[in-house]
Amino acid sequence: MHHMELVDGESRAAEAERLLRGMLDDAYADIAGHDNVDHPPHYTQGGIECIEVQEQLAADGHDFRILNAIKYLWRYRHKGGDESLRKAVWYIERVLAEGQV
């Protein structure tokens, strides 16, 4: 077998793997019944999406760092756990450090 035949075979195998991964990802999204881009389940509680709360608070002039803290507090039980709580505290501490609350 020539070198070019090996390279061509590897390229076809890599392409087939990419296609298969894409198909599996699509199938999983269909089975799971949720969309991690438009409506991620870890950002929805009681039928309310975190983005809806954030948009309202942003319209009222809340600091973006507080909005980020809310996001991490909103999702901590479903994604991130302790790390999400630490991120929320980090954002709040930055606001407090300015002393303009």
C-alpha cells in the first residue's frame, strides 16, 4: 500500500467519524427533548427561564456583574454546583469592591 493510499484512507475515516459524531449529537438532542442553545434545561425553573429575569433586571439598570451572579445562582443545582456558587460570589465581590452599591 502506498503512502497516499494510507493518507486518503485516514482522511475518509476521519470524515466518517465527524459525520457519525454529528448524527449521534443530533439524535441525542432529539431523544433528550431539549435544546441546549435556545432553552437549556439548567436555566429553566418553574417554567421561567433565567434570561427572562435577566432581561427584566437589565431593563431596570442592574449591573451586568449582578446579572451574571444571578445566572450562576439560578443554575447551581443543575449545572456547576459549588463552582457556580463560587463564580456568583466572585461577581458580587467585584461589585462590592467598587463601593458604589
